[in-house]
Amino acid sequence: MTRVFVLHVDLRAPDSPEPGAALEEALSLTRAIGLDPVGGVVVPLPKPHAGMLFGAGKVAELKARFAEEDVELVIVNGPLSPVQQRNLEREWKVKILDRTGLILEIFGERAQTREGVLQVELAHLNYQKTRLVRSWTHLERQRGGLGFVGGPGETQIEADRRMIDERITRIRRQLAKVVKTRTLHRAARKRVPYPIVALVGYTNAGKSTLFNRLTDATVLAEDMLFATLDPTMRQLALPSGRTAIISDTVGFISDLPTQLVAAFRATLEEVLEADLIVHVRDISHPETEAQAAEVMAVLEDLGVPSEKREGMVVALNKIDRLDAEAAAAVEAQAGRDLDAIALSAVTGQGCGALLREIEARIFPRRLALSLHLGHGDGQAVAWLYRHADVREREDDEHGTRLDIEMTEKEFFQFRKEFGEKAEVLRREALAAQ
């Protein structure tokens, strides 16, 4: 077994995660590829050094520790330039992976579909292009030109870079065909048509477990980071007997390598196409708020419209891991938030409520209402014009009467926002959309 040591580089940036939690995530990422770290530490770094990232004293201190513990692989939870990586490997006499390289290793092991494999290889090649300076220490040597391996005087690094470029071109061509096929599949689904629900969330938030619970599927669901890398879609039976399609997607993570954000954009197109997004959160995780913020940032980067992000259902998962008091607090929070459902994908608690909420969102029940508001309720009237379909308005000395159509959810949101300001004169249910 390879002896591995993990370093988390704490740059003390204002938006940096809590160092202990960041180190624990790095250790989890390391275990996700079957490695068992012999140790890990947080290294405070007020100012990165260009040549070796760390100062000379810290480099020497870590070198002695690695030698004492027979460390063979060091994982640096942070970005390393090719020069820094090469210099540290020479100094410490160990192999080094930075955060990007580690995540690429995980993705390489997990990807199973044709598209997933191609996208991981593309990301890896783009990353490796910048690391050739590390891989080759004999760049001054030239090899004779043999025609098919390059012209006269071509250096080893030039030949390798050219081979990588050629492979990248071939993969992009193959990916274009795969993406075209997926586009045809999406077009076929639209002809059905079933609404699409996409599960998103931080890696290891429990998306695949929830997916299996809701669909009786057998997607890989393990307590490890990035257990799911390929999009999986299944039919979802809703409480009324209607059908939707639900998609399980790759988990998000902070500081996701830029190569992978670009490479997996096609995989995450299901999120862009979805009629409803369900944001699965591990509510038991100490960094749950930071993880949620990261997911929202990635969705924004992907181009998911703001109205779709604001209209997400939030599944507060893993309440079974909380003590009774904390679980009650989460359930109370969900009760106050119209968009949140407290649940456990493992035990099934709250999953029925989630299905009912999904159905209410994608097949909203509409109401025909006649409301009366006073002259001082201008904000409430403006809200109704923004969110409801105003059919008729009548103003008199007593105030304003509005005949409107709106969904049940919109009505409850109105009541939450403005209390009992509007007197309900008439209310009847219309057919669900």
C-alpha cells in the first residue's frame, strides 16, 4: 500500500473554508481512490513562494517528516504550478499530486459511460500538457527526426505535446458525436413529454441514495466523494400517478478544476434542461452552508437562470445523522421555508413530502381568487401583478378588488409575505396544469 500524506494549504483568504474541514475533505478525497493516508496537516501560508510554494524552513521540516514516515506520495490540497511541483518532488524525493490532479484521478476511476470516459481523458490531457516540464528532465536532449515522430531536432517535450494535442483533437471529435446523440435523446424525451427533475448537490450529499429511494434504482451510492460521475435518468412515479423523469448528476465541490468544469458542462446539461432542480444538502455536515453556497455558485457559472435557481426545492438530507434536538430544529426550519423539505434518503423519512412537493411544482394546482385590499396595500397589489395573472381590477372608495389566477404555492407565498392583508372574497380550484 502506497504511504500517503496530505497537506492542506491554508492561504487565509477571506472566503477560505475552515482549515480543519478542508483537510478532512482532502483526506476523504484521498480515500475515494483507495488510498489510506498515514497523516495530514494544515500548513498556514500567508504568502506563497514562487519556486516551492512553501518557505525553505517549512520545506525542510516536511522533508524530514516524510523521510521519517517513509512517505511515497504527498497530496497538496491546493493548486501547484508545474515548476513548484517539479521542485518539491526533487527536494522531497516523493511523488506529488495537487488538488486538481487528485480530483482527476478520482474522476478517471469513476467514469463509466462513453461520454464520461472521454471527458475525463480530455480534462486529464489538458492538465498534463502543463506538466510536461515536470515529467521530462532531459529536455535539452534532442532525438533525430524519423518523419513520423517529428522533424529533425524535435525535442522530447515538443513531441509529447504534439501527441497530446492530436489526442485532444480526436477526443473532441468523438465527444461532439456523443453530445449530438444525447441531444437527440433529449429531443425524444421532449416529445413524450415528461417533465425533468434534476438532483444537484455537493459531492456525497446523498443524491444517489435519494435517487435510488425515489425510483427503486440501483445506482452506486456509497459514503464517499464522487461516487457518481455519469448522469443517470429514470422514470419517477408521482403521488397522483403522473410520471416525471429524474436525473442524478455529478456532485459539485469547491475549487473544482477549471478543466473539469468545462469538460463536464455537457454532462450537466441535464440541469440546464430540467423543469425543476432539487438541491440535495447534507444537513449533518459542519460545512453545509459553505457547500450550499458552492453549489449555487456552480449553477450560476453553468448559466442556470436565476428564476430556476430561486425556484429550487431544497432537500435537507441526512437528518437521521442528527440528534433529536438538532433534527427537530431542521424540521422546524423546513416548516418555515416553503422551498425546503427535511428528509432522510436512508430511512425514507420525508421522501413522501418531497414527492408531493415535486408534483406541486411541475404540475401546479391553480386557484381562481377574488381578493380585496385596502388603499394602503400598494406593495401587496404590486406583488400580485408580478406573480399572478390579474384578470380584472376594480377600485372604489374602500380599496381594490382583484380577480386573479395563481398557483397554490404562489398564494401561500403571498400570505407569508403580506399576512392577512387581502380579504378572500372567492376561491375555487382550477384543474392542475
